[in-house]
Amino acid sequence: MNENQILNTGTTTVGILCKDCIVMAADKRATAGHFIANKNVDKVVPVTDRIAVTVSGTVSDIQYITKLLKAELKLKDIRSSRESTVKEAANLLTELVYNNVRKFSTIPGITHFLLGGADENLHLYDLYMDGSISEIDDFVSSGSGSVMAYGVLEASYKPGLTEAEGVELVLKAIQAAIQRDSASGEGVDVYVIAKDGLRKVAAKKINNTLQ
């Protein structure tokens, strides 16, 4: 298997901070080079009842890191007798990404995560592929379609969005990316994270336009 044949998510993922929640969304397509390898990939992954990540990069590394993150957080909660904070989860994930990308391997361990969660406050983080981390106070996008998504987000985002406005905005951003990015497509999943928990609010198939 050469580098161009490695299964990756290509992808467009989006996270935005709203007044009372975080909205996270991603498309459904996985590619291997120019080949569409899977049309039904879940790229928004719940980690706990109030934390989720969006994923892009090499699929095998994404699957390994997300499973490890879930397990380590459960162990941490048991040992400390309390639920991990969003910041603790983000710091653990960035450590996993940092170590993964620097290990010796013939397959590049490239991953990019957005992490959103709620504890006493709402938090949204960008965990870049080199292991760096930034807390986001408005919106963020990752993946090959992120340039198109950012155009929509820059034009339409405003502080204090309601949940309904946030969901509408992420759908528009993902749709814009799908129109121009060949590695993004098939559909979109949308999750809302609030202080009372995490829930999936939309799962749409996309051809050329949202139905």
C-alpha cells in the first residue's frame, strides 16, 4: 500500500460556539486517493455523555486514538471518583495525537480533531495534526473542505447564536464544502452539546443540495 492508497476521511468538519450549546458537524465520505471508499462514515464521535470529537485524517489512527481516549477517560473517572472536565479530555487527546504523529511508521499517522464539550462551561478546541491545541471562542473547521466552510462561517457567524441558528449555519457550511471538495460528500451528521448532555439533531443525505 502506497501513501495515496491509505484510507483517509478527506473531509469537512465544523464546530461552532453558540449561546447555550456547541454545534458540531461533519460530512460522511471516506476516500483512498481519488477513490470513494465509504459513503457512510461517522465523523462526529461521542466520547462521553457531554463530549464529542470530529475526526479527519488517516482512518486507522483515528479509530485507535478515539478508542484509547474513551478508555483512558473512563479509567480516569473511576480512579478520581469524578467526571473528567472538558479541558482534561482535550489535554489527554492532544497528548495522544502528539505521541502518535511522532512514532516511527511507514504509514503517516496524520489526524486532526475538533473537540467540544460541556461541564460548568462550554468548551471548543482545535487539536491540530502536530499535537498543538487551541481553545476556540467562535468557530473552527478542519479537513480538505475547510476553506469553503470557512467562507460561509466568516460571512454568517455572530456571537450568541441560538441552537437552531447554529444548526442551520453548520449545514450551510458543510453543503458549501461538498459543492467544491471532492473528498467531502454523501451527507452530514450534526450534534448539539449542552450542559444537559449530547444529542444528534440531524442526519441528512446530500447529493447536490440538502433535502
